[in-house]
Amino acid sequence: MHAYTVMVPIYEMFQWSMLKCSKVLIGDSGLLYLLIIISASSLWDQIASAIATMAMAPLDLWNEWATQILVLLSLSLQVVLLLLAGIRRREASPMPKFILWLAYQLADSTAIYAVGHLSLCGVPVKHQLVVAFWAPFLLLHLGGPDNITAYALEDSKLWLRHLQNLVVQVLGAAYVLYKYVPRSDSFIFLAAILMFAVGVVKYAERTWALKHSNMGSIRSSLHKERVGIYHHLHPRDYGSMVDDNEGDEFSVRRAHSMFHLCKRAIVDFWEVSVEKDPAENQSSWEENHNLVVNLDIKKEKLNYKSMWVLMEMELSLMYDLQYTKAGVIHTWSGYGIRVASSLTAAASILLFSFSSKDGQSRVDVAVSYTLLAGALLLEMMSLLRALGSSWTYAFLCKTQWTWLRDAALCSGRWDRLRWHLKAITGRGRNSRSARRPHNRAYQPLLGRIARMLGYHDLWIRYYGSGSVEFSEYLKHQLFEYIKHLTTRGGLNMQGVIRKNWGQEAFERQKQDDIVSLYKSLKERGNNYLGAEFQEGIIIWHIATDVFIAKSRGDDADGAADMVKAIRTLSNYMIFLLVDRPYMLPGLAQSMLYQKTCENLVNIRESSPDREKRGTCMKLKEFFSLRDDPDRLMHVDELANILSEKEPPLNLDMPRLYFSYRVAEKLHDKMKEKGRAFMLQLLLDVWMDFLVYAANRCSRESHAKKLSNGGELTTILWLMTYYLHLDANNASTTRRTTL
């Protein structure tokens, strides 16, 4: 105390001496500047000290509660994945898809980081008794929910990387348990061991599911798969085969009975061998064989509606196999894991409740109960969903334990369970729609801004297109077209279309002048169907609009549905070319498309009618915020401009001349054949374009698109495959009978 009182006067005398010296050396003004500098330096030190204090607060919070934050975040991400994974079956809006993608990316990273944080950084002493108990839950979270294992097809190809992570994370969690848990209560120790075992099994199951969903693994499994009695419908459903009112339940059961054909199609496996079961007699085997290969007992019962539903069901099952755990859940081991994990989670809650809470913070206890309750809820939902899944029906039909099949199916217990679960979850099918570009010949204000900012392609992708439902009329037309193609030898033995795009549409008319028209469109040096497939889409898309605008008449004769179907197919094909070229065969023609769009804009802007526009009209078009997907005014306007003057054949406008010539040839033939006939021919051409694209697209592209709602071309590809098999089977049966 005395030393401090002595030092203060000495320090003040030192400051006074320094100021006097400074005043002598630099004068009054210099002293003022020195005082300002000293004051500013002192203020800066105070600000820096305050900033450092503020920066240390979050760091202290993180160091104290990092583990609690990480495990709760990991559990929350599992809930988000469970709730949003179903949107991948359909075309969802961008925001939910982004949230799902972000949760999928963060789920594994968060759990892996938390395990590393526990094993390397450790935890504060006051949290060690219970925090280490959370490590097994991180392994359980790494196992993921049942309805999403792979986000993209490439994830299943990287299953070895997941296996490596499995080994590392299991060792890390085991180290945490070894280091901290033995010091805790015996009840907590036993609960930790139980949850650790469940976590390891669930994580290993996810890795095995990724391997099982690999295209190579599916192909290998087909060599061992029997196609006989273990792929049949249950006897209670035989009567539904001839029922006029087929429900969704029967449709999905029939899809399961034929799913082995879908798997063969997706992996290009053509060895279809039907193996006879020694335990069944000849008549029973033949009956089951017919149920497997034939699409229906009565051919006349195979209508387009049931066929479209069947194809959607098959692709939904294929999505389950490739992007969820369905391939490993619906086995004896899969059901056993879900029963054991649910019982283990319930037992762990009881053990933790019996343990001593002395010395544990209330926050840690609350977090532990949250993790236990979350684990029990997730595992119970997994078990109930597995038991009520249509995959369980297929499993029960295939089991050799007849007493189990009779107890579950013949008694109706499983049907009642499935009905209650569907009522709770509210899950159902969603109708599939196709995308199409908006039909405007000018860019709205937002489009111009996006172009200036360099986001024009993104604008075109998300705001330059809309959705359109395929009408029942168009579905029926496509089904009949594919059926005619498969029964008339349009496909080779491998199921590949023999002819070029558009050729079948002209030749199926069986008229010499129409065949001559096709030959004139294939002139040497001027291929009006396109030297490349995507080039043909551009030519015929423009020619279609020009022809419809030029031949517009009274659509009361039933041509309205046909015109709508033609526009739908034309717009859908151009949408695939712009946004999803990987779903089309041949070389991409993006540069040709962009050049053609620029030519169309220049032609419209330079037309005499455009120069006569008033100021109000120009301002209205310029400040239009976005396209209107239902207006065709600008398309017809541009089509009329093209029909009035033949574009020159030069490199600046490479395909407008071809489009004009196609429209002229169609219009000239219409004078002879009539408008209805030419519209049907044009519809056939576009259906041939679409079916050709579906048939020639790679199987891997079809499989990839299933993770994002699927594509219409995938349905048509599978429909072509099934009808081709059915036609071959009918032909073989006729030859055998003869």
C-alpha cells in the first residue's frame, strides 16, 4: 500500500517533467499534437480491447458447449432428411431441394467432425461423465434415415470411400468410449455399449446399401436371381387381374411381380431365364411364368392407363433400390436390425433414467434424453415404414415360410397395417408433368437484367420454362404408337429402334406419296430431318409453329386436342435440348440453338410491323417482369413473319431455311390430304422423335434422373422395353403352338 502511494507521485512527476521538456523542445502547438496522438492511441487500445473481449465470448461459448451444439445439430439434420427425402420422387421447387441438398451435405460432415472433436479435443471435466455417452449416437446418425442413402448415382459408386469412413469413425467412437465412459455410472456404460453396437450396425448397413444399389451389383445379383415362383402375385390378387377397376394397391403389387424385368432393363441385362422350382408342379410353374412375363392374362385388358401407372410404379421401385435402403431393409436381417435397434433405444432410455445424475449439468441430461428420444422415434418410424411398405408384401410373397405368408396376407392383418400407416403418413402418387419453354419472342425486364449480370442461362432454366400436364389423349396416342412400333418389328432383338428419327412416322401411313415426301426431306446435302438428332429438333420445332400458324382453321372438328398435343411434344423436346441435353442422343447443339434464337429475335425486330409499334406497346414489353406461359401470341406473330418470306440459305441463318422448307412441304401436302391428316402426320413425327430419344438415351442417364423426379422419356423407354418383351413372348408362344 505504501509503495503504491509513493509510486503515484513519482509517475505524476515523470509525466509533468516530460510535458515540460516537450514544451521546451517543440512548443505549445507541438505539444497539442502530441496530446492528440497519445489520446488517439489510448482510444484505439480501448477499442481493440473491447473487440478482443467480444471475440472471446463466442470462442468461450464454443469451447464450453461445442459438443452439445454438434450432436443436436446432427440429430436435427437427420429429421430434415427424413421429412424432405420424399420430394426427390417428383419435380419439387428449388428451395426445398436446396434445403435437402444442404442437409445431406452437412449430415455426415457434422457427425464426423463431432466424433473427431470428442476423440481429439476432449471435453471439459464437468461434462465428461455424460458427453462421451453421445458418441454412439453420432454413429447412428451416420447410418442415416432409410429413405435416403445416395443423393446422386455417383454416391453408390463411392461405397468404398464410405467403408473407409466407417472404419475410421467406429475407431474414433470406440476410443471415446474407452477413454471416458468406464469412469461413469454402470447404467450409462451399459447403455453406451448397446447404442454403440446399434450405431455400428446401422452405419455398416448404409455402406452395404450403397454397394447393393450400385449398377454393377444389381447386374451381378441378376445372375443369381430366380424368376419363377418367388416373383408372383399372391393368390388373393388373382381375381384383380380381370377386374375393371384396378386400384393403386394392385398396380404396385403387379409392379413388384415384374420388377426383375425393370432391373434387367436399367443395367442392360438381357439374359431372361425362368427357372423352375423343383417343389412346384408343371401347371403351377406355367401359371406363375405367365404372370411374370405377360403384362396381363387378357391382352385386351392392357389399356394405356394401366400401362402408364405400371411404368410409374416400376420407376418408383427402381428409385427405392438405387437411392434408399430398400434393397437391404426388406430381408430377414433388415427387419431384425430394425426390431433390435428399436428395442435397444427403448432399453437405453430406461438404463439412462436409472443412472445417477449427481455431478451432471441439467443441460447435459436434457441433451441426453433428447438424443435417446430422437433415436427411439427415428428407429420406430423406420420399423413401421418397413413393415407397411409394399416391399414387405413382395417379401412375404417370396418367403418359403407359408405359415407366415398365410398369417400376414390371407388373414388381412398386413393390409390393415398398411392402410393405417398410409392414413397417418398421407403418402400417395403424384401425377407426372413435363416441362416446356415459355413461348415469348422477346425478353422481359428481369431476363434482361439477368443477362447483364451473367445469369441468363439460370434465368432460362428456372423462369424461361413452365410445367404442363400430359393429357389423356396424348398418353393414349403415345401408348398406341409404341405398341404399333413393337408389334411391327420396329425394334431389333436388343430392343433398339432400327430406323432413323421420323422415318417410322412417314412409313406407317403406307402411302406412296407420304413415303416420297419423307425421301424428299432426306435430300442429299439438305437433310431436313437434321444431320444430328438435336439439329432435327430445332428444325422441326420452328417448322411446326410455322405450319400451325399458316394452316390455322376451325378446330371444332376435333383437331384442337391434336394441335395441343403437337405443341406439347414440340415444346418438351426443345426443353430437353436446352436444359437437359444429357437425356437426348447424339451431339449437343447448344451453339446452333443460341444462333437460331438470335436470328429469330433479329427477324422479329426488323419486321415492318415492329417499326409501327406505339410507345406504350414498347414500354409494356420492355417492363414486363416475366414471361406468361399460356400466351402464344408472340409465337404466332413470329411464325407468320417466317412464313411470309423465305429466309436465305447461308451460314448466318443455318437452319431457318430448312424450317421454312419443311413447313412449305407440309403445307403443300395439306392441300391434297387435308389438315386433319397432316396434323396426325406431324403428331406421329413428334412422337417418333420422343420415343427415339427415350430409346437411344443411355440407361445411366435414365437412372440419374430418377433422383430428381424422373423424366417422361424414362417412362417411355421402359414402356417400350416392356411392350417389346411382351411382343416377343407372344410371338414365341404362337410359334410354339404351331
